[in-house]
Amino acid sequence: MKKFIIVTLVVVNLGLLAGIMAGMGTPEAQASNGYYNDTNYTMVAARSASAMETLYIVDMASQQMAALKFDIDSKQLQGIGMRDLAVDFRGRGN
């Protein structure tokens, strides 16, 4: 009886190990399936002096930045404005 229990536990452990190994494949990110191949964004969350939650999104390809604030009451992002960083930084840093 003791041998039967040990063999059963070994078989169960091998089955669990096989299940873990089968599930270890890294899934491909959905956005990298070819839909957004040419995009490169950087996002930064910040809190302004007035304790407003702000999200800055920079599109590296077009060098534009958008600022959005998070409205806690409606739980929605609202646009604050956009900047063209190429124009803003042109001629600086010389």
C-alpha cells in the first residue's frame, strides 16, 4: 500500500511538472502582431502642484507630446494640450 501511494505521488508530480512546462511558453504581446509595428511612445505619469494627476505621452516618431489629466469624478482622461517638441527644441543645445 505504501509503494502504491509513493508511485501515485510521483505520477501526479510528473503530470504537474509536464503541465507547468507546457504552460511556460512566452505569449506574444498583442500589440506586436503587426498592427502597431512602427510606433514608439513614452508615457510618464505625474502629479502637478495642484495635486492633479497628469499623463504625458510622447510620440517619438512625430516628436509630439500630449498632456492629459485624469478626472477622478468621471474616471476619464481629458486632454490638456499638445506640443510639437521638434519646434520647441529647434536650435537649442548648441
